[in-house]
Amino acid sequence: GSGVNAALKILTLFFVGGASTCAALISCQRVDAGGYALQDHFLRHLPDLGCSHNSMVPSEVAAVFWPCAVCYAILIPCFLFYLYVRQHLVLRYTRMPLELSDSKREPLAL
């Protein structure tokens, strides 16, 4: 029970880190460390590529960003939800303080 719970928490942390990195793929660096505006904007994680003013996602990055965005927005949260629900359903009987019995004399047992 506790090992599965810890694994789910670690998976959730990996999910948050991956989603953050996916979002950072399209973040533009517009100012330098001193706060001064840069003449040429560039992608923070890919400094060789410039930022596009027409599109949110540069064409060079779109092939990586959109599949990652779909996975982190839809597939992985659904999978994590399934794992949390499955863990809850499987472990629900071990968390019950009372046990139902078949005898008519004592329907509940501690």
C-alpha cells in the first residue's frame, strides 16, 4: 500500500516537471539578466532559434511541442487518475475498520 502510494507521488512529480519543461519549450527570452530588453528574442531552452511574432510555437519546435502538450494535457493525467482510482478501489477493504460476515447472529465484526 505505502510503496504504491509513494510511487504515485513520484509519478505526479515527474508529470509536473515534464509539463513545466514542455511549457518552457516555447518561452521566449525577451530581457537579459539585468532586465534590459534584447534586440533579438530567442527561445530560452533553444537559444539558436529565434522567437516568432506571428505564432506562439515556432515551426522548428512544433513537431516536439504539440505531441508533448497533448500527452501532458490529456494522456498522462488520465493515466494518473486511473492509477489513483485503481489504488483506492483495491485498497478500500484493507482500510475498513469493520468487516461484514455471513453469519446472521453477528453481521459486523471488528
